[in-house]
Amino acid sequence: MVLAKWFGSLLLLLITIFTNAYGAFVGVNIGTSLSNFPPEADVVSLLKSKGITHVRLYDADPHMLRALSDSGINVMVGVLNEEVLGIGESPSAAASWINRNVAAYLPSTNITAIAVGSEVLTSIPNVAPVLMPAMQYLHKALVASNLNSRVKISTPQSMDIIPKPFPPSTATFNSSWNNTIYQLLQFLKNTDSYYMLNAYPYYGYTSGNGIFPLEYALFQELSPVKQIVDPNTLFHYDSMFDSMVDAAYYAMDDFGMSGVPVVVTETGWPWLGWAKEPDATPENAQKYVSSLIRRVQNDSGPPSHLSIPINTYIYELFNEDKRPGPVSERSWGLFFPNGTAAYALSLDGSEELVTGNSSSAATFCVAKPNADPDKLKSGLDWACGQGGANCAPVQQGRPCFQPDSFQNHASFAYNDYYQKMHGAGATCDFDGTATITSIDPSYGSCVFTGSSNSSTGGGGMFPPTAFGPVSPQLGGSSKLAVTRTRVLILAAVLGLLFSV
């Protein structure tokens, strides 16, 4: 047992050496539930212009994979949930899937991982018995094609599989899945893969009944009276994101499994929601995503695994307008299909916003998320009538009509009135239903009065440099010297190991 734990610690050390040699990356998910998905070549151009070097596809769309050829972008492809059953029952189906969707595109399209299904255990539990056979058959097909060292296999899991994620030190997996989880973790360890986690602090906060403060979910600084501490380890958690990742590590530890790193395959924050979703705002989305980027790029892990960076994929590139459910389900995207930014995004923690719909000196008057609907209607009527606001853009068929809510329409009308009249002493109050913000509320083709541009597009959503490592064949890396040093250290460690 001691020897096994020692080998686990060594494996984690080796993972640390190679991960830190390049640093953590922030990638992005690309969903396709859009009415007007852009041409694949345009999508790749957008990715490259924003410095995005890692993407996750939910399928293995041939058009997208061909467009990504020779782009230098690392690609995770996906086995659809409806494909898992057939692959799990047939090794030949798995081999065919690998040949058709992976081998056919390598090496020009740099496929590095396969996500088998999405939250299978919690979304389609009837397929759970064949999940591990599917992953094993796919791995054997990779081995047969000599691709197993290049392409890793895992399966994204929801936080729902950990019933009580706080405090992290006591987190365990749902015991009804013990057999499958044990097989999964053993597979990941044996194949040098990683645990894929979909971590959404937005849902952790909105379903928490006020237990945790909003600042905790948004990576914002907590006051001394709001500090979040694990009572067993006394670890301080500055964000719910870190707590969720640590919960996954502790749940794996409960199985006696070490040496399997966590990769966050989905996380984000919706920028728009219904009246009953007051926390889905552009300002909160901007805070979450910009803070997430800074958090991941500091190359550290959660308190229990500080040396293991948290590679992360943002959910998602585009707003998917065909997704069912509340407005927020269609409002997670960083961009609209035409390439315009959904909201401004700060990259370095400064107040300066770097997207085209930002203005460092501008302020806007918008409706409060939790404002009384009757008061909002009265304020809207006054602004569009006696107030003289231009309310044509919120009429049906016009750019700002959707989402069709008092909050959205009132925000546009309030702001138009405020921009025209605040120089003459007008205030942003509207019977307590309005507030001032420095975040430009423009979205898509709906441009609010006072916006610095007539378009919400523009570069700068991401830094000009790539999030992830630059492939050696594509260019030099400032960390290559560090890599060589760590390889020498690794060789020395292995020499000592095998000389014992």
C-alpha cells in the first residue's frame, strides 16, 4: 500500500513537471445549436484572431475538423451521448469511429482528446453500464492505430455526481455509481488521462439558497466576515470554482486514487436571463470570465493540489439560440454568430474593457435585475412617453426587442433618456428600479445609446498571445529551456527510482 501511494505521488510529480513546463491553458467549447452557424473557416479565423489555442467540439463534425487543419489549434472531439450505446456494445463500431473521426484527420488537425458522451451518469443513467466498455474499445482502437500516446480519452462529469461538494475535504461520489467510478478512475490512471469536470459556480450559487455570497461565485474578493474555510483542513477558498475542483480531487482520494489531474471541460456564466434569473447579467458574466482567465493563467491548482494547474474550457464560443429552456440557456456565449462580442471582457483586472462595446469613461442607466415588474412597466411607459426616450428599437421586429421583457425594454428606454438628459440634471432612479453601470449593455445588433461604437464587435476578447502552449513545430516557446531542465530532473528521478 505504501509503495502504491509512493508511485501515485511520483506520477503526480511527473504530471506537474510536464504541465508546468508549458503552463495552464484556457480553451473554449463550440456548440452548434444555432440558427445561423457561421462558415467553419470564419469560426477558425475568429479563434485564431483571439489567440484561442484549445477547443472542444461536442461531436466530430467533418467540416469543422477540416477547417481546423493546419491551424495550430488543439482539438477535443466528442462522442455524442446517442453514440455511446452502439460503441459500448461493439469493438468494431469503436474502431470505425476512431478511423472515421480521428485517424482520418491526424496529424494536420491536432486532435488531442476524445470526450466520450457528456455527463452520461447523471443525464442518461441507463447507458452507464456501457460507458466503460465504450471508452475501453475506443482506447484499444487508438492503440491499434498507434495514436494512444497522442490522443487521450475521458468522459465529462457533472458536479451532480458529487452530492455534497462542500466542504471539499468530505466530498465523495454518489455511492450508486461506485463501481463505474472506480473503473473510470482506474482507466484514467492507466492511460495517463485526466478527469473531465463540468463546473458551474453559477448553478452552485443560484441553487444554494443564499448559503454562499455572489462574490464567492464570481472570483471577487471576500470580506473577512464572508471567508469560506474548509473546517477540516482549514484551507481558505477564494472562489467556488476552486472549491468545486478540490471536491473532485477529494472524491477521487476517497477511492484511493491519486495521480489523475482534473481538467474543467465546461464553465462559464450566462450574460442574460429571465426576470427570475437576476444574476445572469453582462456585468456578472464579464467578472466571472475575465477573473477565470486570470485564475487559470496563474498556473496553480486548488488548495489541496496547488502544483497542478487547472486547464479549463469556457462554455461557450457562441450563444446557442436553439437551446430549449429559459433565456439563460441561450446566453452563455462570448460571441454572436456574426463575430460581435456578447459583452465586454476585462483581461487584466483593470477597469479598462477591451472589447468593441466598451468605453472606459462611459456610464449607462439600466433596470435593476430584481426590480418590481409593475414599477418597471410604469418607468418604461414614462420614459417612452413623457421622458421622450427613443423606444423604437425595442418594438417587435427591431434589434432590441428580444428578450421580450420589461427589464430589457426598460433598460434600453431608461438609458436612452439618461444619456440625453443627465447633462441637464436628470438622474438614473425611476422609482428605485434603475442603477448606473460602467458595463456597456449592448448586445449583438442592439446598441445602447452612449456606446462607444456602432458595433459591439472588435478584437481583444482574448490576449494577442495564445492561452496554451505554442507547438514546437509552429514557433518557439519561452518555456522550452525550462522544459529541458525539467526533463533532466525527470531523468534523474527515474534513474534513482530504478537503481533502488
